[in-house]
Amino acid sequence: MWQLWLTGLIGIWVLISPWVYRFSSNTGALWNSIIFGAVTIILAIWALVAYKSKQ
């Protein structure tokens, strides 16, 4: 279960990384980070809900 929380945190980190590392002016890298981070967060939440409903 801790892996799901870690995956969510990694998704948040990827989502905010363009501003932390100051590469938000690079449009391609910015959108890549936003989309990949958002998808990772959504999948982590989905997996967490599925895991909780099985118990």
C-alpha cells in the first residue's frame, strides 16, 4: 500500500518540477511534466481506491 502513496507523491513531484527546476519556459518539457504527473496521480488514486474496495 505504501507504494501507491509513493507513486502519488512522485506524480506530484513530476507535476511541480518545471517550476522547481525552472524549465517552465520550455513548452514541450512543461506539458510533458504536467500530463505525465497528472496521469500518474490519477492512476495512483485509482489504484488506491481499488485496493481499499477489495478489503
